[in-house]
Amino acid sequence: MGRPRTNDETVKERLVVCATEMLATRPQESVTLRALAAAAGASTTAVYSLFGGKDGLIRAVRDRAVEGLFQDVSAVPASEDPLADIHALAVAYRRWGCGHRHLYTVLFGGVQSFEPTGAVGGRDPIGPLVAAIERGVSGAVLAGEATSIALSLWVTLHGLVTLELAGALDARTAEAAFRPTFQAALRGWTTPTVFRGLRSTETAP
């Protein structure tokens, strides 16, 4: 009879969950291999066996965050209105961030960093936003370079979500601020004709 397998998927999942919480809530220097293993009720050997070491475990956490955010934003359907699509992507981004605060913190403020100006890969969370922006540019709805527009909008989104997660904005304030703040940032990148049309609609009695 063979020895029971202890470094299985259950242990793997526990390590990822514990590492996510620790990376999001503790100083980087305190997140040691021994501390990660102890928090998950596993051995340091398990970390090497399942992930190849601490760096591999951290990559697994970051991969989970990237994949989770990508799945949510890529589920937003494309329409004939790129501005509406961009807003829907922003809503999906905020919903994922608020629903996965530890993964969000690790992805955008923890040990691993996200580079929104980097190359857009096939499963990069920025991809759906860039695609919608490119449709807006080609349709003379938006004016500017797609990556620059995406970075500007991401800065706005990240600021709003980070303040909400930190408790600097209570739920009611965050909800009230989200749409007008993001729409103002998006409107600033529209072409003059579209901009005038949006402003006239907003100011109409």
C-alpha cells in the first residue's frame, strides 16, 4: 500500500488562500516561507512540492487574481456603443475588486505589481478595455492613443476602488461617486462633437 498523498489539491488551495491573505495584509518581510506554510497548516516541503518554492506560490496567487479579473471583465458583452461598453467594464472591474479585496490588493498594491502600460496579452485584464477604446477611437467617438486612454481610465478606477476598499469612502458615498467620476474621466477623451452631445444631454432639464 502506497503512502497517503498529503500534498494534494486541498493543501494547494489552502496555501494559495492563506498566501493571498498574508500578502494583502502583512508587511512583505514577514511573509516568509515558514510563515506561509504554518498559516496553511502545511510543511515548507509542500510549498516546494506544489509550487517549486515561495516565488512559485506568489505567482500562483497573482495568476489567480489576473485570471479572476480577466474572466469578469471579458464576460462584458460588446455592443455598438463603445462608451456604454467601457462603462460596463468599469462596473465589472469595481464589482470584482470589492468582491475579492485580498486578491485586488495583491494584484495592485501588494508584493506583485500590475503594469497597465505593459504589453497586452491574450488574458490580460486590460485587454477588453483597450479593445473597447480602440473601437471608440476608430469610430471617431474617442480621440487619443488607446493605451494612454486606458491608463487614464484605469487610474480613475483604481483610485475609486482603492478608497472604497480602504474605507475612506463609505458604501453610499462610493456608489454615488462612481458613475459621475468615471463618466467625467471618459468624457474628457471623447471627440468634440461627442463631448458637446454628452454635455447637452447631462445639462438638459
